[in-house]
Amino acid sequence: MQKMFLMASRCSLRLQLRFTSLAAAAVIAFSTAAAAHDTAFIRYANVGCDTVLETSGPDVALDTPFVLASVGKLMTAVAVLRLVEAGQLDLDAAADDLIDAPILEGHDIRLRHLLTMTSGLPDYYTVDYLEDALANPDAVQRATVALSYAEDAPVLFEAGARFDYSNSNYVLLGLIAEKATGQSYADLMRAEVFGPAGMENSFVFGSQPLPTSFVTGHSGTEHVRSYYAADGFGDGGVIATARDLAAFYVALFDTGTLLSRESLSTLMHDPIGVGYGMGVALDGNLVGHAGGDYGFAADIRFDLETGDFALTLIGDEGAETSWTYDILDMR
């Protein structure tokens, strides 16, 4: 494991990130040898005037790509809201008018219901889906096919009545954004999120070959990689580095680069009172999201008052991610 601690003269999160990037060569690192089977992870935080970076695994660093899983839902929500700002989408539009999808037929579901997880749609991400996707990724790991795993299940409630976390919502959002723009989800994310946020090493899996630096995640004793050579969807298809993930949160919640004040307020509105907005969990001053997918776990929390943040990316789907809360509680 490597541990790095930085001190800066100014405490703005934005300046801290810039300082980390420029000063990394001057940091004194303390490391211990890691066995080949050790779980790769990165823990990265800005707390007060301190930057903390801890890593485990061969060559893991700020620019090592990990799977974000559901942490990437917020990125999909931001892309959709940017299209709303541009007049290409309407939050109150009926979802089945925006895209032809059997799962939507007969239900009065609006775009905002998908964003806030209040649609009542069942979740496609089941054991059956994952097993079939691993066995035949080219045929199964496509957004429209994935949704078919939820088509025969009944809706859970009338849209807007309750909250239920279902990945199907964000797969649909990715497809709706594609239809509205004529772009692939991968190209859309580059144009609306990665580029504007300064995320230089982020991409949607399946849109390019996996880099050699991509972490080998673990599911039990199994190494995983081929799953991430097939298509990623709007519910968790982003691969990114710790540096890029932090840059995204800065661009969204600190500098206002990605959304207008009105859109940001919409994104953080909790319509049901369960602590969830549009792709973001709300807990007092802390906003963020956890994620888990085949072989990977992730979490990020950002303090809206102080600009402090903590994130962890781990190559093990069953890993504990509470470090993000723990490091922020130590302030």
C-alpha cells in the first residue's frame, strides 16, 4: 500500500485538485510490497487543507481507470439535464413519447420519474441477466436486450407515488438521450460531461479497447475483464479515474461548469423525501452515490458547504466503501 499526504496553502477544493496535479512529483510516498492477488483500490480525499491519497495494487494511482458502476448515474442525469437546458428534452414529457420501449407501454411515466427513481419500473439487473451477459455478452449486453429482463414483471406502483431504486430507469435515460441527439451514449457523455468537466481519462465501456492500466476487478476468486469489453449503459457504464471523478464533482457542485443554478436545484430536489434527487443521494450537506458492478465497488461523498470530498474505487464487488464517510467524519 502507498500513502500520500499533501498540504496546500489554500483550501478551496478546486485549488486543491490543481495543487495535487502539479505537486504530485514532490510528494514523499511510503509504500509496502503488495502481493499479486491483493485487491486494487484507491482512496482519495480533500479534507480541510489536507489531501489524502492511499492506493493498493500494482501501479494504482490517481489516473488509474476503475469501473464507477452506479456512481456514474449522476453523470447520465447531468447529460439529460443539459439536453433539457438546450431544449432537446422536456422533464414533463411522457417517456413512451420519447422512445419506443415495451417496458414503458401502458404507463404514464414522465422523464422526471425516470431521473428520480419514482417510475415504479422493475429492475432489469437480475441474476439471470448477469449470468446471460457473462455467457454471451455480444447478444445480451445491449441496452434494449437488458430491458427485456424486466418487461414481464409488473410495475411496482403508479409513477410518482413512491421511490424504488431500479437500474432500468437509467438504461432508459441513456436510450432517450441517444434518440434525442442522434449520438451514441458514449459520444454523448464525451460531449456533455467528460469534455466540459475536464475528465481526460473517462469513457463508456465498450466504446474503446480497455487500456492496459485498467484495474482487474474481482468477483469472489474470479478475475473480470471481458464483461467490460461489451456495451455500457446509462445506469453504470462509465470507466473513470479518481482524478476525473473528483473533477466531475468539482465542475458540478463547485464551479457550476455543467449546469445552471436552476438545473442544479432540480437535480437535487427530493420529490418523495427519501434522500434521493436525480442520480444523487442527499444526506444533509453531503451528496454522492455508491456503486457496485461485476468485480467493482465505488463511493463518493462531497460536502456542499466546505467543498471537502472523499472517494474510493475498489476492484472487488463485495468491498466495504464506508471509508468515504469515515474520513469526512474525522474533520
